[in-house]
Amino acid sequence: MNISFVGAGIGSLYAALLLTHKYPSLNVTIYEKEQRVGGRLNYVEFENGARVDEGPTIVLLPGKLKSQLLEAGFPERELELIEVDPLYRLRYEDGTTFYKYRDIERQAAEIDRLFNEGDGFRKYMTQKREEYRLGFDAFLDRGYKGKTDLFEPKLLMLLMRLKAYETAHENMKRFFKDERLRVAYSLQTLYIGGNPYDTPSLYGLIPYREQEEGIWYVKGGYFSLATKIEQELRRRGVTFELNANVERVRVEQGQANAVIVDGVIHPYDAVVVNGDFPLMERLIDGVKPKSYEPSSGTLLLYFTVTGEIELPVHQFDLPDDFAGSMRTIFEDGKLSKYPAMYTFNPSLIDDSLAPEGTSVLYVLVPVPRKLEREDFETSGAIEHLIGRIEQMVPAFRDRVLEMKVRTPMDAERFGLFEGGSFGIAPKLAQSAAFKPQARPYAHIDRLYAVGASVHPCGGVPIVMIGSQLLVKRMEEEMGALYHDDTRSVSSL
Ligand SMILES: Cc1cc2nc3c(=O)[nH]c(=O)nc-3n(C[C@H](O)[C@H](O)[C@H](O)COP(=O)(O)OP(=O)(O)OC[C@H]3O[C@@H](n4cnc5c(N)ncnc54)[C@H](O)[C@@H]3O)c2cc1C
């Protein structure tokens, strides 16, 4: 049987890993329009040979990630995870500096030291632990066959119990009095491109989980995971067609049966689309694209500098008026004068990324979409960010060897829907059963989907849960075919 994937993002790579482990005789081909695999899980390279992650930096759900890779027969020795503790530093404009630690009592003491709210934090952990236990199986680790699946009384009651009608920030008022703490435990919706003041509290389980399992780092950079999976897949006989832009997915008599590249028809028994789903819809024969709301855009700055950078591995540098800044970006569609700024300094724990005596630094800022580099230059936004870094890293400007910039318009040109970095926005109306599923259309057989804009959500291990749901669905619908090559197009 022959299966093709459109796009070599982590969703495809991991699904191919699972499929080839379970069914070694499957013929799998992955088409990727770029010259290398990984999609958003990629790297930026500098003239001095230094490399830094281009997209994902924070390894969440490390336990899940490891078990997922083991389940697909990925050699365990290939994945070296390093724990980052403190998880990160939060630095507020008013001068308050606050650390998150994995150890719950140490964290409670840190919160008591500054805010005298350690008990609120303990209550938060107890309650969220229970919510995560209930919510994971009910909403994350399952697929949906139709929207009405969500209307089961049990699920509706659970949604009420999890207070899905509250926003992530509003929900924090139940645990914390100080606004800085409410922000510290709700800003993580930004990891998936959602405004904490407008994103359902279900997504607010991210900060709970990172506190419980910690934040980890893949030795060699998160991007190295994509390269290593590619190597393993090649070893298993998977074909990679790079620089191959799929123009159309052919559907005949209600069945997807080919992809078209450079006008050439390549027949398959099944097609999995992995590019950002709203854009993939436009390639599929006979499908009327729906409208979706994109996630937030990001401005990304990447540096290589001389010497070590005096910053923790992860840091959030936050405005006093965080709510106002979010409103400016998400509601007014304007650049915030003092935006939240995330910095990632992996050279502190990984000397393999940059030549001796140099380091790399990654800076991410949520911004409105549709902006080009010149918008950030003329508005002074890039200068403002460099100035803020220099307040923490003496003589930063003078030490910069090279800077690279990625804007929302770069993301759009790369193929991210409307330049949103994280797939479709995490809104209730675009979540769970209301999100595109592994089998997106009841009327098209043999067409499947995986990726950040497909259920369950963006984020590397979460997209990989989507790959697991995809393989399950393919097995339900085509299981017999995996063992029956006589019904494959290759033998027709
Ligand atoms: C700036 C940024 C920071 C992030 N930070 C984190 C983080 O810290 N932790 C975390 O877990 N996640 C993070 N994420 C999210 C994570 O990177 C994504 O959720 C995940 O990598 C998406 O994988 P995907 O399977 O959807 O594929 P994608 O990465 O979207 O890849 C899809 C691939 O399809 C290809 N393609 C598209 N159209 C075609 C076509 N017509 N023909 C052939 N190929 C095509 C594209 O070139 C691309 O390579 C971040 C994302 C970004 C952008």
C-alpha cells in the first residue's frame, strides 16, 4: 500500500514513524516544498556556522514526548533531554523578578517571598492536577467524528466543571490576587498564539503542566529532533521528495487517490495533508475552503554574539500593563509600545550550537499579523527590543556578530495561514470537535490531515498526539489494507 504525506512537519514525520514501525511493508512518500524537513521545527544558520532553533524552544510534556518516540521504535539514545530548572525567569517592568521552579514547595516559597500567595499556588496545583486528569482523555487524547460528539451530556458537564467558559486569565482570579501572578499563570496561551484574556481556560492547563513536568531542552536544539526522525525514516525506506510543492490533491469518486507536483500525477492509496490546514483545503479537489481565525503573529530576532549572554535559558520580560499590551496587539491590531518579550539563551546549556567564544540568542515577541521587516524598523520596534536586551546584557549591541529577523509576512510566505505562527487560533469555536479532524471530510475517503491547525492543537508533542489519532483513524478505516498489497494502487 502507498501513502503520501503533503509536508514534512513534525505531524507527518511522527505519523510516518508510527506507521513504518507498525507496518514495515508500507510504502511511504513525504513531499516537502522546502529543501529540508521539519517545517516550523527548524533552525536558523549564521555565517559563523552557529545555529539556533527557528521555532519551538520549550519542550513541554517530556514524558509524553519520550513515550511517543519509544512507541514508534525511535532509538532512545537519539533523544537527550536536559531539564531546565528554574523553568524561567519572569521580569516585570516594575522591577519585580520572579522565578518558576519545578519543585512545588520551592515554588510556593518563591511566591510567598514576593506575593505572600503560596497557598493560592498550592490550591492551583491541586485543582489543575485534577482538571488535567479529567480533561486530557476527554478532550486531547481522542478524535471526533462529528460536531455532535461534543454534545454528550458527560462532556458538556465536564466543560462546565473545567470552567471552559472562563478565559485563561479570568480563571486565575480564583487562585491569585496579584495581577503579576495571574499573568505568570495565564500568559502561556501565547505559546499557541492565543490572547490569555480571550482564550478558554482549557488551554490554561499549559502552565500547570509545565510546572508539574518541568521544561526540558533537546540537546543539539529542538530542530535536531526533525533531522533525527528523518534519518530514521530514510533508514526504514521512506522516500523524501524535497523541493516538491504539491499543487493539488486529486479526489475522484469520493476518494483521494493522487498528489500532483509540477503537473505530474503521482497515484496513492491515501493522502495525508500536513501543511497548515486552511491552506491545504485550497488544494483538495471539490472542497470549498472554510473561513478560520488565525493565531497571533510573531516577530522573531535571532542573534549570534561574542561571549556568553547574561540571561537565563528562558525568560519573559513583561510590561506592567500586560492586559493593555494584549489589547493593542490582538484587538487593535497595532504594535505594542512595550510588548511582552521572550528570550531563549540555549548556549548556556549547549555549547554545540555556536563556535567557541560565541553564543546564540532567540527573541520572540507577539505582534499583529501582516507586518513586514520595514514596519518593525520604521516603528523602532527592533531598536526598542535591542535596547531592552542591552539593559540586561551589557554592551549587547557591540557584541552582535549577526542578526536575522523573521516577520509575520515571512511566516505567511512560508505557508502559515495569514501569517499566524501557531495554526488556527485557540478559540472555543475552533477547538475539539469544532476543529479539523484527522479525517477532515466525511465525504472524502482516504484523505487525512495532521498538524497544528488540526485537532488537538499546536505544540510539538500535541501535534504528535494528533499523529497518533491519525494513525488510529487510518487503522480503523484501512487496517486490512496494510496487510493486503493486492488492493494497493501499485498493483492495479
Ligand atoms: C515561532 C514559533 C515558536 C514555537 N514555539 C514552540 C515551543 O516552544 N514548543 C512547542 O512545542 N511548539 C512550539 N511551536 C509550535 C510548533 O512548532 C508547531 O505546532 C509544530 O511544529 C507544527 O507542526 P506541523 O506538523 O503542523 O507542521 P509544520 O511545521 O506546519 O510543517 C508543515 C510543512 O508542510 C510543508 N508544506 C506546506 N504546503 C506544502 C505543499 N503544498 N507541498 C509540500 N509541502 C508543503 C511546509 O513547507 C512545512 O515544512 C512554535 C511555533 C513557532 C512558529
